[in-house]
Amino acid sequence: MKKMNLKSERRGIHVDQSELLCKKGCGYYGNPAWQGFCSKCWREEYHKARQKQIQEDWELAERLQREEEEAYASSQSTQGAQSLTFSKFEEKKTNEKTRKVTTVKKFFTASSRAGAKKAAQEKIVKQGQPGRERNADNILRDLKEIFTPSWELASPSEEIQEAKAPSPSINRQASIETDRVSKEFIEFLKTYHKPGQDIYKQCKLFLDTMNHKRDLSIEEQSECAQDFYQNVADKLQTRWKVPPEKVEKAMDQIEKYIMTRQYKYVFCPETTDDEKKDLAVQKRIRALHWVTPQMLCVPVNEEIPEVSDMVVKAITDIIEMDSKRVPRDKLACITKCSKHIFNAIKITKNEPASADDFLPTLIYIVLKGNPPRLQSNIQYITRFCNPSRLMTGEDGYYFTNLCCAVAFIEKLDAQSLNLSQEDFDRFMTGQTSPKKQESDSFSPDVCLGVKQMCKSLDLLSQLNERQERIVSEAKKLEKDLIDWTDGITKEVEDIVEKYPLEIKPKSQALAAIDSENVENDKLPPPLQPQVYAG
């Protein structure tokens, strides 16, 4: 029964490790932001949905084109004899056709080159019938561009045209961090010789392309970044024959170089609801301030000084994540936070921590720290981090657990904490708090500082009692030692008195054996060894 109760207590927090993996069964870590898929499977599903949408848009474009041609053929048969009427009709038809072509174009492109293509299209329309025949080809050609990354599709003339466009990064002064990262990136690429030059060109071309794709949605920009990562990694392995360990280092440096420049444009953009989600999560965490470690089954004892230090460091690391600009650096903060959590659990339990202990503690750290812009940071890492880091390794494991922790906080209910719905509602509305049971003498208006002071006074009182008890025991031990010494001394004296020692006078030295022989002087001398020459 005890085992069943323990299982019931943990059912709201326990997450099986298989649930962290991609639901498609590829073996990589999944992500709630990708609907449980890993980045690779998510991109495959995304491409399937995108191709389906493109096919539907293609059919719509062809239908609009047929309607346009039928309308034009009908207008040709009803032309009047008067030139003035024909002129007015032609002008009206031209305007109507231009509007339809522009409408169709909006389905398939949002790049900065749309204005130039629109002007060219209007010029073709004004040339008469040949322009009308080429409209369908232009629309289908634009559809084809969707399947090819823009940095590979652009022709030399388009690259020159884009290079002349004003870039936001040119008009603003580069930050100190950006300059430092650029110098480090260039020095790093020098070790790669010829491949390093090609990598630098690819990165510059990608940045120029992204600068002219600001009006794309953040999902499309993320897709461009992921395609670029995959493209460069494939070239490093196949074309330039770079060893796997150097490929990983190169991809980390490429990500750092690119995202340092793109950070201000792609982190929490105004076109998304990331900021709204951040505010919702912060409000939710503030409303859950009453949750105690015992409710989450957190195996951490913060009364131990070393454990308390580990908890503070873990909270500091998860908060520091928001100050980083590179996805990999944000992941490093999550990893450091997680390792501090594992150390705190290990010190408390005197044994290695398990995954079932880690997730509840991570939830508790997030609730206690309330990291700023938590959802924005998670979305930023998901969209623009090197996918290989999120799919495997400890970084991917810890990041997946953080996503699960946030999802748990958003859906946390009375059953998850083994509370009645009535108590949960009263805690959420602030009518009462479980911490109030620990000290009924505090009123709801007492600030946390006063509560902490009283708690410290109680701790000092306990320490004083312990000290007095130790002093008392020490005096008792001292008395016992004195009594033992006196007892030993008395016993020795009694033994000496009962068995006294008799001290005999010093005896004379022994004389020689023949000392009493009077004629010893007539004895022959002792034999001496002699040497004979042989």
C-alpha cells in the first residue's frame, strides 16, 4: 500500500524517459514546440504540409489564370468599333489584370524583390498580348523558387542588386561583442585554410540574404537557418572532407557568428506572440508562489548549506540564460543549472540522482527563479540552434526536460499536487497559503523579511540549545575523566601498600675466576697465534 501511495504522489510529475524521445521513433529527443517530433522529423512533416499548401496554391493560381484568359477572350469578342470605347476598355482591362496578377503573386513571395518583379510584370502587361502569355510562366517560376534556398537560387545579377540595398547592420554601429565574435570567427577559419574561405563566403551570403528577408515570418526565417546549417554541415563532410570532431566545432562557431548578428531581429520578434506567452508564463509562476518542495516531491534539503548554495547557483544559471545571444550559450546555461540540481540531489540523498528526482527539482527551480522571457528563449533555441545539439547529447536532454517542466507548470492542477480542488482554488486565489500552517502566529500582511528574521531567530535558539547541551556533555566528560584518574590512582596506591617493594643494596662486582689463586703470577702467558711460511 505504501508503494502504491508513493506512485500516486508522483504521478503528476513523473515523465517516462521514452516520452522525451521523438514520437516518430527515430531515437532522437523530441520537443513540445515541434509537437513531440525531433528537429529532423519535424522538418519532414513541415515540408509535407508545406508542399500540400503549395500544391493547393498552384491549383488556385492556374484557376485564376484560366479565368483571366477567358475574361480576356470574352472582352476581345465584344470590342466596339469606336476607338474611344476600345481605349477605355483596354485601360480598364489592363488595370484589372494587373490587380489579379499582383494578388496571385502575394500567395508565393514576400521578399524584397517583390517590388522589382511587380514593376517588371506591369511593364510586360503594357506590351500587349505577348506579356499576357508569359504571366502564367512567371507565376509558375515563382512557385518553383519556394523549393530552393534563396542563397543558392539567386543569380549573380540578383546578388549585385541585393548588395546595393541598404542593410540595417550597415547603418548601425557594430557592438563590441559583434566585433569580438567576428575576429574570433576569422581567426578560427584560418585553421581550415581553403574550406575556411568558402565557409566565410557562405556565411556572408546567408547574412545578406537574411537582411533582405526581414518580412518573412519567423518560421520561414528559422527554416532558412536550419537549411543553411544542414547545407554547410554536408559540405564540410562531403566536399571538404573535414573530420567529424572539427565539423562540430565549425558549426558551433558558424552559429555563434551568425546568430550574434541576427539576434536583435529574430529574438522575440513583434510578428509573433512570444511576448504574450512570456507574460502568461510569468503570471502563472507568480500565481504558484505557494507551491512547496514537499508538494512536488523534491528530494532537496535546503537547510544543508551546500545544497542551498547549489540551489542558488541553479537559479542564477537559469536566469542568466536570458542575457546570452547565441543559442548554444543559452543551452550551456540550462546545462549548468541542471548539473547544479543533480549535485544538490546527490548531497541530500548521499547517492546519485535519478531522472525521476531531476524533473520535479527542475520544476521547483523554475517556479522559484521565474526566469525572464522564458518562452521567448525556448522558442529562440528551438528555431535557430544547431539541430544536432537538440537531438542528442546532454544539452538536448536537459533542454527537453526544461520544455517538459514549462509544459507541466502551464497545466499544473490540484491532482498534480495531490490537493483537493477546494484547497487548490484557495491557494491560487490567495485566500490562504500552505506555508501558513508552519507558523500560525504570522498574519497574511507580514512581509517575507520578518518571516525570515523569525525563522533565523528560531534557528539561533536551536543552535544555542545545542551548544548548551554540548557544553554540559563536555563538563560531564571532564568530571568522568577526573573520577577515572582518581580511581586508578587509588587502586595503584592500594596495591603498592599491600605488596611493598623491597629494595636490596647494590651487590659487589664479580671477581675474576682465578682471583684467589696466589700463584697466578707464575702462570704462563697466553698462547699467541703464529704464522708459518708454507
